[in-house]
Amino acid sequence: MKRIDIADVADIATGAALLGAGGGGDPYIGRLMVEEAIRAFGPVELIHVEAVPDEALIVPTAMMGAPSVMVEKLPNGAEAEIALEAVETAIGKCAHAIIAPEIGGLNAMLPIVLAARRGLPLVDGDGMGRAFPELPMVTFNIFGQSISPLAISDELGNCVAVRTVDVESAERLGRQIVVAMGAAAQICCYPMSGAEAKRSAVRGTVGLAWKIGRLLRVAREQMCDPFEALLTYLPTTDYYKHCRSLFDGRIVDLRREIAQGFTVGTVEIENTAQARISIQFRNEYLVARQDGKPVAIVPDLIAILDSETATPITAETLKYGQRVRVIGISAPPILRSEAALRVVGPQAFGFTDPFQPIEEMA
């Protein structure tokens, strides 16, 4: 068991921004919210999923909608509490712990906020090992966990509880509700027992984000190459065994819009030799192409980082003229399984390209 205190928050936010593959929302907003919550309510206990009793209730919480909206429509911290209370009322049981559905950007931080406000522990793990844009795209669903009841709350205190026959209906109906709430709201969903979480959670990812953030910070403080430190460390982890630098250049074109509750678009990066790489995103970076051929594709992770500091850049904070480096990282093995690829593979996003592991690409 560890305790997340204010001094730890910046490192967790940095690591979560990297693992989020460009999505999950602005980690800086999440960092500020966590720091404020810890000041008001105290540090948060980070526990292993094995420490949760089998019959105890674990509830995931996250932001749903377009991350770009969150830059201007800031949450106040109470939304998730309202959503959690709706889920607890529907189930007739109080939550024992909170867990992140995804270890990406803001959505890795909001569960810490809720845990602090409710005085609950946070499970060290999540439901993706990265970030994805849609409700079905979690290991909880892949392992057969029901999403219902799904509670959606906005910054005004409005809350809608939804029970659906399947997760696809939850995504369709929930997305419409979120759009009506201003294209960004907080949710609680996939309530599960400790036993169910042990079966489906991607373990240790909060602690891993913490280590990655600290690694990058220390490398910069010691005037070392943060990219070398990162690319040396990731292959030693349990999940992210393969990683490599894909491209180094400057953003020369950026097309980005909010469509159907998502931040969607394409970013073009060019190097000094006038070679280009193109990256498509829908909240997260999904496929990187050079000369029309994929060099990294979902569910493997694509990260865009500042070329000097190795600070991860999320999709909504991309800017024309930024000098960046693109790296590819292998996804946790569970996301590469046949069952998972049907839910989170390239075809789930409308691409015709087959999935090819990053370590097998030229």
C-alpha cells in the first residue's frame, strides 16, 4: 500500500499522459483537481486489487465526452460524487474502493479526486492499460462485466442513471446524454465486486504512471536524455515490452474538431528532410502512417512528446509549429488477444488496416 500525496501528483499526471496515447483529457487540469482534493481531504491510499475483499464493491469513474471541451468547461469535483451516489443507490451497496477505467491523462486523475473526496482507497490498476474513446473498449467489458447501472453527471448537478441491455446501447444513449450536457460529463459505471476486478483489471498501472513521471522528471533534473531514459525503462515493465522512436519533426498541419462527442482529427509532422508522418486521432492517437503505410496502429500506443523535454502532448493541446518526437509502445498483452482486438483493434475504429504489432513493423 502506498499513499498518494500532493508531491506525487505531478509525476502521476505526466506518466498518465504518456500511457493515455494522446487521450483521456488534459492531465494538467487533473493535476490541479487532485492537488486541491488532497489539500481538502487528505492523501489517498493506493492499494493492490488483491487487497480488496471478493465481495466488496469497486466503482470506476471517468470523464466522458470530448477532451477539448474540458479545457474550457472545467469540472468542479462534485460530479463524480453525485454519479457514485446514484450507482450506490441503484445497487444498494456502498463503494469499498475506486478504480480508473483508463490510465490516460485527466481520466487517470479523476478517480484520485473521487477517492480523496469520499475517503476511499484507489485500486492500482485500470481497465485499458492506455486510453480509448468508447465505453465498450475496456477489459471489464471484454471479460463480460456489465456496464449497468451507468450514472452520468454534469457540473450543474444534473444526473442521469441508465440501465441498458448491452454496452453498445450504453455507449449510444450515454453519448447523447453527454452531448446534451455540453459534450463533457463525469460517469460512474461497470460497478464490480473485488473478485470481478481481480479477473479483469490491468494491474499496477497507476504505480507505473507514477514511475514513468518520476523517471522523466529526474532525467531532466540531472540533464540526461529523457527519451533515452524512457525507451530504456519501458521494456523492463510487465506490459510495455516493445517501444521505439518513430519520428522527429515539427507539426506542419493540424485538423481538429469536435464531432459526436469526440475530439477527432489528423496531425501532420515533417522533419528536416521533408519526410512526413500522419497521425489520426479520435480522442486518442490511433494510427501513424508514413508514406501511406502504418508504422504504429491501435491498440498499440502512439505518443507525441515535446522534442526537448519529453513532456507528453495530448490531442487537444497539439499546436501548429510544435517540435515533437513520436514514439510507439506495445499495448498490454491482454489488448492484443483475439477477443480484445474485436473491441479495440483497427476495425473497431473503421480502419481496414490489420493489426500488426509494433515490434514487427519495419
